[in-house]
Amino acid sequence: MASMASKAHPLFSAIPHFLTWRSLGFRTVCCGRMGFASQSQQQLDPTDTTVARTKVLESFKEEFEIGSRLITLETGKIARFANGAAVLGMEETKVLSTVTSAKGDAVSSDFLPLTVDYQEKQFAQGVIPSTFMRREGAPKERELLCGRIIDRPIRPLFPAGFYHEVQVMASVLSSDGKQDPGVMAANATSAALMLSDIPWGGPIGVIRIGRVDGQFVVNPTMDELNLSDLNLVYACTREKTLMIDVQAREITEKDLEAGLRLAHPEAVKFLEPQIRLAAKAGKLKKEYKLSMLSESTMEKVTKLAEAPIEAVFTDHSYGKFERGEALDKITKDVKKVFEEECDEEGLKVLPKAVDSVRKKVVRRRIIAEGLRVDGRRLDEVRPLYCESRYLPILHGSSIFSRGDTQVLCTVTLGAPGEAQRLDSLVGPPTKRFMLHYSFPPFSINEVGKRGGLNRREVGHGTLAEKALLAVLPSEDEFPYTVRVTSEVMASDGSTSMATVCGGSMALMDAGIPINAHVAGVSVGLISETDPTTGAIIDYRILTDILGLEDHLGDMDFKIAGTRKGITAIQLDIKPAGIPLDIICESLEHARKGRLQILEHMEREINAPRIKDDKNSPRLVILKYTNDALRRLIGPLGASKKKIEEETGARISVGDGTLTILAKNQAVMEKVQEKVDFTLGREIEIGGMYKGVVTSVKEYGAFVEFNGGQQGLLHISELSHDPVSRVSDVVSVGQRISLVCIGQDVRGNIKLSLKATMPRPKAEAQNGNSVPSLDSVSRVGEVSKTLHETPNSTSNTSPVDISVGSEVNSTSSVPSILIRSAEDCDEEEKKSADMNVKLKDTRKSNANSRSERKLKPLAQNGGPSNNEVDVKSPITARNLKLGVRVRAKVYQIRARGLVLDLGEGLRGMYKFEGDNRSNFEVGEELHVQCSSFSTKGIPVMSLVDNE
């Protein structure tokens, strides 16, 4: 600094070196606190300006161990200009907390303007933010909640009347993902306040307690918390409790009390290191001007307002707003008196003074007479109103009212992919259960505007969310994403606990299989203290407090749980601590009040509602190969987006899984139809499918269905009535529903349109055979029978041992051979070429149907050579080359006939000329077996009748 001063003014250059700060052994002002420099500093040559001097950052550190983990507390190295700064480290996680106070007089208000900002920047875990600007934005929910964890225990310890603006800023410097930096920031803030010159009644200790396999764990890691059924955050001074925050899985009051009594001595271990650090490096506390009420003003206000205020509180017929209007009138009357007397000082503090008189009157009546503002007993719960399914069109809804407090809760179910993504340093990456609490200004008859995230709304919503999370089913049992919203319709105390009750009923109304109902109640405290020592000499515990009792009382102890135990707790207090014994005593009062509320809720709805109506959401999880899922998604997700836009459903794709969430059953069917058309599914005989006609032939139509597969719709399967042309019934591009009935002789999937139509009554009465859903054409199935062993005596039909058995044995890939129309035409040409070789064994047909009269079989000694007439029923065993039979024309195809040989056996006859028009379905012909096709199908030829 001497060199800097000499450059600034030439007079400093004349000062001898032995009179400078460094020669006397003192540090410069830039080095931080005043003190003696080290020996190495004194050895530097002060006249040497060519070498940069080394800046010494003197720091102070305390090390101690809590819960088998080494903790360090350091100050002096960074954030040296802050009024108070401390860095707390545990393993590789470090948190910096700084405190500052506004200069000058206090702001004109009657409350402490304390601001706590907690921030987790992504550099703490070596990650660049994923936002567009690649930097952190507005505070996230977790940051707001951690800020509340810091705020709640430190606020009561500021002295009464201290209304100077104070700001706390906590930042995570590094995180290893093992420790929760939120609790560490609270302890670092306590140390920073101790180091500052701000008046504060600390230090405090904040500890986290878990329970794994029935054993309590101090300072659990994040992995241990995942296994724990208790997450307890406890803050205290050396003797009193300041703050409690609990999330549990139905822990009993007895076990929770044991956890609290373990937490207190462990939290106290944080106090001594802070005291030692403050003794080394702390500043002297500064004298701040406190805004206190003068005794003369208080006496005057008490004399004017005490009697009217007591009259208002004695009249139990007043409601919230009527009581408020009466109290406002009293304040105005007192104000007129002060204005007449020109008491300017009294007018400045009049609202606070009147509020103090109100507090005094209410507390005295409760302590001395046991009388509450609304006339209830100390342990009495306000009148309740419960209604579920208030909005039937929603997935779930309910109304819950307790006294004048009323909330409307709704439940919305979503797909697993709609879970909230959490961008925090620790904890799970997603959250599938969300509860959003909203406190509109109309609920207290005020004018206001809706804004963004509100700290109070986030805190109340998170408390109710933790309370209900304990009874939700596992993700395997119930894979939906669940969002609960709580809209406060009217507020007169404890809207967060009303949210718990309303949310529990709404979850059951939505059909979610929760384990049990969860109810919450708020417990208050009115105490009388010794003015000299501050010790509590008398107190009363209040069950289900009003908003006014919350404002004028000592604590707001919110406790939620089931009949089995506690699921969530939040304790906020106003005095500088409450004895732990009173806290534990309040647990039993809350349990009794909770049971009364649960009884009313169970009378309204006591089990998850079974919802089969059209408004119930539907969720299915299907398994496909990744290649199939890629086809469904399409390029850049175009196919998936198109389905979602057309149906309104939500589709999420995982590794081999497809999850579909639809608003109702009709939407679900529509989505599955589109997915099946794109990807296809296992083809089953008798299954109904929807497809598109791709081509029309003379003998039928080819239909694309089941994800691009093709099937043959034969002309005989178009209708129960005879069809002359295929184009009269179907056309290219037409969408139709069909039934799979098996395979034809060429391996094509056989589809039927008439199987989807009602069967004609005349045919049903006459017993005529009409193909149905479970019937399969037997054309071509004789080939399997022909290859059976001679000893086989099975009477099983060819359907049972071929097509049917193959389809049933397939689990994921259809066993039916798929062919196109071109393949079928090519197969017909091959069969025609084979029949030309046998042309010399046949005789040409007469051109007229009259020339094809049948002759009796086995006349004049029977047939010659190898020809055999079979009179007995023809079967696959006795059908051989040269065998003559009588057959009926079953179908007329483009290149030949399909013949019914009897006993379900089919054969083929190929046209030799343009004589197909000379045959009719049902006409009897005398034919003989001339060959077998490559598939084992008998090829027949007409027998000469001459």
C-alpha cells in the first residue's frame, strides 16, 4: 500500500521506511483484518517494485465430527467484504453463506425485512446448464424450499424491534451428490450471522435424521435417505426447539419423539465450533436503532381499546370478516383520539400498538379462562364438510371445508413420460407425483394479482405433497403421473392441512389405490413467560387454530398422517424457541384431532372409486421391438406427433415399451387402431382387424392390414349373398374391418368380410354352412395329412393340426406366410405349366354343359387299368392317382376350379380353354385324380363320359 500511496501523492515518498505499516509489522488494509504480518512478509524488500508482492489471505477454520462425518467451518478466504461469510464443508460438498444488512435507519415497517436466497448453480457438479442461454434462471422449487429451511429457524432470533433489512445469500460451491447442501447452508448461515455485526440471538444447529431398518442415522447420505422411512430436519438452540420439518412413512408418535430427542443433542454439536470461530474472527455487534413502543403510548392505547376489543372477542357470533370490521372500527376510533391530541409519535405506531392489545386480550382469555375466539374448547375441531366427485368430468375432485376454510382439490392423471423433470444437484431426476397449491386473493376478500412461483404457495404445496406421498402406490403398481391441484376458496387458518384432506379424497375419487386416507390438523400454542428470564411458566395447546390464533399465538405446528402414524410435519414458531417437551406433548393433541377428521372423510369416501365411465383415463403399456418403435416414431417424431394430434392421446416410448395414455376408452381404441395399423400385432385366427384395400382382382381383393401385412379377401368371403364382381363390394383405398380365417392354398392370409356381418336367418334355419369367426378354409391343408405316418389313427381335423396350432404356438411373430397379388399370379402360372404335361391323359371337355352328364360309377366291371372308382367317403388316405370321384364345384377361380371332394377335402381343376363360363358353383362333376401339386393338393381332370 506504501508503493500505491507514493504514486498517488509525491509527499508519501518522503516518509522513511521505518515509519511505514509494513516496517512496524502490520498488515495493510487491503489484506483484510488488522493484525501483525508474517515473518516472510517482513523480509520482502519494500523498494523492489519489479516483483509483485504476494497477497496473504488469512483464514480461520474449525473442524469437528458429527455422525461419523468430518465437518469444516471456514471464514476469511473468500467473500471478505460481506458483513459475515462462512464456508461449511462435508466431504466434497461445500456451501458458502453470506449475510449483509442495510445501512442507515430501519425501514418504516412493523416486521423484519429478511430475505434468504439459496442457489444451486450447475458448475457445482461440473455441468453446463441446459437452458437456451446456458445460465441459471429463476429460482427452482427446491431452491425456494431450501431458502425456507434457512429462514424459519433464524428469523425468531433477531431482537424485537429490529427492522433493518437483512439479506442472506447461500450458494453451493461444490457437490458430490452424497450430501444435501440445504441443511449445510442453514448451519453456514448461522455461522455467518455469528461472524457479522448484526444483532442476533444465535448460534443454532440444524441436523438431519433418517431411519433405515429401524435404526436412526445422523446426517444420512442421499442413498441412505432413499431407504429411510423418516426424513427429519431439526433446528434448535442449546435448550429450545426452533424448527421441525418431517417427511415420513406413517411413523408413530412414539418413534418420532425418539427421533426428536436424538436430534437435539446432535444439533447442539454445531454450536461450539461457531462460537470458537466467532471468537477468533467475529466482529463486535453493532448498536442498531430498535423500533420499540413507548410505555406511554401503550398505556394510552390500552386504556382506549382494551375494553372494546375484549367485547368483540367475547361475542362468538362474529365471523372472520365481521370480527375484522369491528376491530378496524376500534382502531379508527383510537386514531381519531390521537389526531385530536396531535400525537404524531403515537400515530406512527398505532397499528402495532392496537395489535399488541389484541394479542394481550386473546392470550389472557385463553390462559386464564380457556376460552377461544370462536367459543370452541381448546381441543375441539371446527365443523367439517366433505364432498367427493364435485366435478364428475374430471379424473378426481373433492371439496373440503373446516370452519370457514375451504379448498377445492382436483386430480389429473398423465403418462409416465409427463413426470416433472428436476434439475437439482441432489435427489431423483424426475417426480411423478406433484401437488400444486394456489392461494388466490379472493380467498381473503382482497385485491391482488397472480404472479409466478410464490414462496408461501410452494412451501404449503410441498408440505401437502409430502403428506400424501407416503400412501401412494408404487410405480410398478400404478405407473401414472399424478398431479393434484388445490385451489383455496376461502381461508381462515390452516389451508395447507385442508389441502391434505381434500387431496386425499380426490385421489380416492380418481380411483388411485392409495393405502389409506391422510388428514392434517394445525396445533397452536399460547404461553405465558417470565418477564425476567423468558422461561415459560404456563401454556395452553390449541387444536385446529384459526388464522387469528395463528397470528397472535406462539407456534403453528402442522401435523398430517393416517390412522397408523405421521406422514408430514412442519413447525413454525414466533418466540426464540419452544421447549422440546411441549412439542412432544402437542403430538398427542394432533393425533386426536386427526382421528376426528379422518372419521368424517371416511364417511364420504372410504375406498378408491371404481370408475368405468366414459371419462375415466386409460393407460396401456405395450411391448415392441426397438425397430418397430422407430417405425412408429417416424422421422423427427412425425408419425408419433401425427397420432397424438389426431387423437389427443399421449404416447411415450421407452426401451422396448410403448405407453399410451388416453382421455377415455374411445380415444384409447382409436390410438391402438392407428398403432396396430402402423406396427401390426400378432395375427390370430378369429381376430378382427382393420385394413385398406390395395388391389382388386377377379377372384378377390388384397388388403393391407396389421402394420403393412397383406391378406387375401376372396370373392366368396365378401358377402353371404353371391357376388358377381369384387369391385361391386370393395374398391382400392377403402378401409374395412375383416376377420382372419386362416390360409389358402398359396399361403396367403385368408380374410373374411362376411364373418363380420350377421348371419342370414334363412341359412341359419336351414343349417347351411356359412363361414364364421372360428371357421377356417381347408383348401391346401390336405398336404399335411398326406405326410402323416400310416399308423396314425388320429381323427383331428386338418385345421387343428396345421394353421390353428401354428398360430397359437407363436408368441410374437405371426406364422402365416404373407404373399402379394403378383406372387399368387406367378404361382398360378407355374401350376398351369405343370398341368400341360398331363394333357395327354385327359380328354377335351364338351363345349356344352349338357355333354358333361355323369355316368354311374363302377359299371360293366368298373374302370380299366389303374382307374379306381371310390364309393366310400373319400379321405386323404384313399385318394390316389387315377381314383375317380364325384365332386362339386366349390369355387370358380381365374384359372380353374376349386372342387369339393367330400369330407372337407379340396381339389383343383385347371381350365384347358376358355370354358370357365360353362361351370356353376354347386355343379357335380365326374373327375379323377391325375396328379398332386408341389403343396400336395390333388389336381383333378374331367372324366370322359362317352
